[in-house]
Amino acid sequence: MSDSVPSAGPLPRHGAGTMRYEAMVMGASAGGLEALQTILSALPAHFAIPVLIVQHLSPQSENLLAEVLNRQCRIVVQEAEEKETPRAGMAYIAPPDYHLMVEADRTLSLSREERVNFSRPSIDVLFETAAEAYGDKLIGVVLTGANADGSQGLRVIKKFGGTCVVQDPRTAVAARMPQAAIESTRVDYVVPLVEIAPLIVGLLEGKHG
Amino acid sequence: MDDLENQNLEIKLLLEAIFQKYGYDFRNYSMAHLKRRISRRQLLDGFASISEMTNRVICDADFFDRLLLDLSINVTEMFRDPTFFKAIRHQVVTFLKTYPFIKVWVAGCASGEEVYSLAILLQEEGIYDRAQIYATDFNQVVLEKARKGIYAIDRIKAYTENYQKSGGQRSFADYYSARYDAVLMAAALRERVVFADHNLVTDGVFGQMHMIVCRNVIIYFDRQLQKKVVCLFMESLIDGGFLCMGQKESLSFSEYFDQLVLINEKEKIFQKRYPPGDRSQNE
Ligand SMILES: C[S@@+](CC[C@H](N)C(=O)[O-])C[C@H]1O[C@@H](n2cnc3c(N)ncnc32)[C@H](O)[C@@H]1O
């Protein structure tokens, strides 16, 4: 079976009909709007997997982020709702002041428990729960930011055999977050912002293996 | 991964032990949420495994009390989500005013901040004197805090802002007295409140409520348990009564369409329909 053995090495070959990846998670903080715009607007309308996103925001902010991004993208971008099952061609953003989590049955949950890394939503919370739910069929992406949220989560994604991508800190508005991620995990790819979307589209097509 | 499956099994056994020994039923809470809380306690107390924690829970009631606090998220604040309270003022109070006596149930009230907020609101709208507020939670520790009505002074600035954003008509300082590093809420705000132990999963109906407020509680339940609790609320509401859920709680409205009218989508405020015979009320 193709879904049993997690592997940190080269990607396993897959026969027709089996998908190497089933979801992507992204985390961003300071400078994240521009980074998310760059990546999401470069994804094709029929992007084959769902995208789950945490962007740090002030708790009071009205969630205009999903609306703004939705207008600029071919995939549909919306605020995540509890209990929904993420679908391909869609991106889901954690609401301000709520953690976003993935359940074992791959439905979404929201939570208002304590802040993690001073943040709610926290990137680690999304990444860790998604890693357990999707195992090696997950791509994790850490983007620009001025704190270290996401590092721990990326390590868990790696542990479960997922693929880790980090924005090249030199192309980040705030370098600390991608830098911390690179230092804490043997990530698979460190690439400039504009190359992230092409890389991911390539990964889904089975390139870069 | 086998590790993961084993861990999930250990968590199931822990929840089963808690249920059998103490009667608290977490078996239909969101698993991702429970798992984070349990792992956190495991890490803090240095348990080698979850099974070890299960043994401890079975033998040590004090440890269970601590775990109960971990599993029930008690994070709350005064006038949390101020726009909700504003909507109550503008859309619900007019209806409540038509009744000679008003029963309000705040389910999952945690340490009481939401209860005092509602009491203030009802007072400012002139209907507090004919209201009875039932404030319930399944956690004795937080209920005791709610009864006392003493809160840390360093939160007051944020609460005052929330109060103002919620459409508050006076100075928030009118409602508490400060002493040292704490504030004590005015006794009048407690006068018409009954604090009581009630478990939404295992306890029964609370009859004839005009309004039920249950925010940020069922967000931690799975779909099946959410449905069960919403049924409990439906049975506890009078016809024309109001059900207020948390802003991001997506009770799949379509399923309740024949029983509930959505009054405010963003704030998740619903009104229970009148029975079909009473059609004049249902336009
Ligand atoms: C996050 S607090 C919500 C407090 C307040 N309603 C608010 O929105 O700020 C959740 C509360 O629900 C309580 N709770 C959780 N499960 C419950 C149950 N089965 N029955 C009664 N209360 C429960 C917890 O003890 C906790 O105090």
C-alpha cells in the first residue's frame, strides 16, 4: 500500500490514481499578506489539494483577508468553518482569534484555547494537527514572520513524512520565522517567494522527486 | 503510524476511565482538541505515557480535578465579542420587554464574566428586575469564581473597551469596586442570578427559557454531540425564545430550519418558531 511508510528520503513513486499529496498548510506572520497573495494567485483554479492557512492577525480584525485574497485568486479563498471537510481548489483561512485544527477524519475544528507562541491562531497548532491527520501526504510551508511560530509544527510534519518548504529568508519581509524553521528542521526546500507556487505545482505533478 | 494509533487508543481508554469513574463524558468532544490538552498535561507532569496518566486519574481524585480544568477550556472575558451584546440590545431586548417575567440560561458560563455582562445589559435596558438568570457550568472550580465575582484588575481596561463597543450606556466603573489588585462586581448584578452545576452532555432540560446563551462551548464538541445539545436547548426554550451561539459555531442551520429563524447570521442568534397554528407570529 502506498500510504503506510513515512519516508524522509526521496519521494516514493506512485502508480496512476494515487496522489502523493492530499493537503497543504501554510503559516505566515509579519509581511504575510503579500506572501500569500504571491503564492495563492499563482495557483491554478483546479489546484488538486486543499490549502489551510494561518496568518497572524490582531484579534479584533474583521476578517477581510479571505475576501481580499479571494478576489485576487483563481482558487476559492474563504474563512475556515468548524466541522467542514476541506476540498481541492479551495483555501481556508483561520478566523482571527481562533486556532484552526484538523481532526483525524480530516474535518476542521476551531478553538479559543490559550494562545500558543503568543498567537491565536497559531501556526504550530494547525501544522501539528494536520501532520497527524494527513501523515506523509502533507506539504507544510513557512513564510515570512518576526517570531518562531511554525518551527515546532514543521518538525512534526517532517516526522510524519510530509514535505517541508520554507521561504528563503532573504526574500522575506521578516526573516526570523523562516530562519527559525530552517534551523529547527531538515527542511526539503528553501526557495525564494516567487518560486514557491511553481515548486508546489511541480510537486503535485510528481516532479522534483 | 502505529505510534499514532496506539496513542489514540490510549486517549480513548483515558476518556472511558474518566467517564466510568467520575461520570464526566468527554467521549464526543473534538479529538484534536482533547489530544492537545492531554499531551500538555502529560508534558507538564512528566508522565511517560497516557496510560500512566489513566492510572493516576483512576486513583487520585485531586488529579482528576486538575485534568478537568485542562479539558474544559475556561478562557472568557467581559463583553466578549462586543458586537454580540450590541445585537442583543438592538434585536432581542424589544421582544424580551413584552414578557412580564424573563428566564435566561447561560450555559457553560465559566468564571461568570459573560453572566455579569448580560446582567449589566439587562439592567441598562430596564428589564433586569423581572429577569432570572440561570448560569450553569459543569466545572465547580470556575462556578465558584463566578459566584464570587472577583476578577483581576489588569483585565479591566480591555473589559471597559469591550463594554463601550457593546453599546454600554454608562461608565463601566459603576459596576465594580476596586480593591488592591482585584475588582468585585456589584452585588446587584448577582441578585437575580442562580449559579448551578449542570452538565450539558449528561443532565436534562432546563424548562421554559426566554433566552439561552451558549457561546464557545459546543465548538469543542463533535457533530453528533452538538446535535444532541441543540435538541436539549430546543426543548428548554419557549416558542419565540432566543438561542445564541458563538460567532463561529456552525450549527448546520438547514437542519433546524423548520424550528428556528436565523435573526442575526454573524452573531448566530436564532429565534424558536411558534407552532404552525400560531401563524400570525411567524411571518
Ligand atoms: C470557553 S468557556 C465559555 C465561556 C463563555 N460562555 C464565553 O463564551 O466566554 C467554555 C465553558 O464550557 C464549560 N463546559 C464544557 N463542557 C461542558 C459541559 N458538558 N457541560 C457544561 N459546561 C461545559 C467549561 O467548563 C467552560 O467553562
